[in-house]
Amino acid sequence: MPGNSQRKGSVRKSSKKPTAGSGGRVKRGLEGRGPTPKATEREYHKAHKALQAKKRAASKGGPRRKGTDAEWIAGRNSVLEALREGIPITGLYVAEGAERDGRLREAFRIAQDKGLSLLEVSKGELDRLTDGAVHQGLAARIPPFEYAHPDDLLDLADKNKEKPLIVVLDSITDPRNLGAIIRSAAGFGAHGVVIPERRAAGMTASAWKTSAGAAARMPVAQTVNLVRTLKSFQEEEGCMVVGLAADGDLTLDALVADRDLVRGPLIIVVGAEGDGLGRLVSETCDHLVSIPMANTLESLNAGVAASVCLYAVSRARA
């Protein structure tokens, strides 16, 4: 009919407004939830994880960071032990006229087998190179250590299809403790060790030596801000962060008894010799874990405490 024609199936428009106080609920109900988020925006989707890994790789700024200077190992016993342990030596330096004893001959033989360069220099030059150390006519040069990025350790765990197990060191200043912890981390299945860039021991010749060659197999990462790295592990990767402390709220026995906790992504933080965990690091930890001792007057140093904890955790995760 003229003036009232309407195609079939159409809806007549009305000037009637929503009931007062409705707040537009009817309209919102018809709007739906919108389009499905992209795969890269869904936190647990493989595409999202791949994108995050790509972003981490881009943020690393190229290859691993190297230490500032090459180091020297001086003395016949020290050099010979370093050669036996597989420390990455770039060259041997022998003083002119040095007495050829059994240690020197064995060092030459190992160097030849490994294809290392052997340079003969004056005693004065060797004194200068080793900064006046007691070298006994023999010294070895080791290159700067190549540090990993903390995210490399997560990538390694993902590659192995394992839940991350990472050891973080809070201001460990004794390189022998560092080397011992690296050795334990390698022996008990950790995916790497993280150390602060400043005010902490680095991968020196002493740390290499104490690690007994484990440093060649175990990634060691450096970070400028330890607290920020721990929070990144927690928030972005869902890691549980536990710190070793004598007055912890959780015993080591209780930790390993909680299978869900100990078998999930786990970060173990070891404090400095004597001082323990720093305040901010301690506050960042989800739990503080104590190691029960038979005598309350006794305490474990950082290297031993880390080894005991890693052993217990590895047993529980096996």
C-alpha cells in the first residue's frame, strides 16, 4: 500500500527509546564478544610463544657478550691442570731458557695435541704479560668468556622440551664458589646460571678451573639488573623463584615434597657468602627455602648450599 510499503523480512524502525534505566543492556547483549583474538595474541598458543622468542632474540643485540679482557694462568702446575681440564686456552708462553722438567714437557705435548700455539718470550716479557705473577717460566692465555643472555637459558629448556631449572647468583664474589656452582648445575640438570654484571665474580681462570670443565658445557648468563630478570622469569615465563635463606619460610624437604612446584619452571637463587640474599632480591622471591641442619651453629657456604638444593630438586624432578 502506498506510504506503508515495506519489503518482506525487514524490521520497522521505531522512534521508541530504551526503557529508562536500562543502560543500553539490550544493545550490549546483541553486540557479542567481538572477533576471536589472533593466535599470536593468545598467551598459551604456540604462535604467541614463537613471537615472544623472536622478540627476545631481537632484543639481545647480536652475539653473546664477552668479558672485557683476556686472562692469564701462571705457573707450571696451574697451566698443566688447566690444559688437562679443557679450559679454552689460546696459547702457551714459555720463558727463554726455562728448565724443561716433566711438567713442561707434558704441557708441550698436550698443547701440540690440541693444536695450541707455543711462543717463546723473554722472562721480562712474561713478567709483564702476567703482571708480575710467579709464572715459573710458563703461562697460558685464555680468551674473554662469552656470556649468554638470560633468555637463552629458557630457550635451551624449551628446545629440550623440559621445564626450566635455572640457578641465579646474588653477588657471589668468590670465583671458586662460582665455578663449583656451575659444576653442580651441570651435574644436576640445570639449564644455566645467571650472574650480575657488576659486584660479582665473573668467569675468571679460577672459576674455569673450579668448574672442572663444566663451564664449557653450561651456559652462564650476565644481567645488568638481577631483580628485573627475576621478575621477567616470573611474569613472562611463569617461573617459581625460590631463594636459599637460613630463615626461610619453607624447608628444602617441603619444597621437594610439593611435586607440582618442584617439577614446574623453577629458579633457585643463591645469596652472597656471609651476607646472603639482598633485600630486593629476597622480596622478589616467591619462597625462601632453608636447608635443615643438625647443628644450628653450622652453616653452609654458597657453593655447598647450591649443590645440596640442586641434588634434592633433581631427585624430585626425575
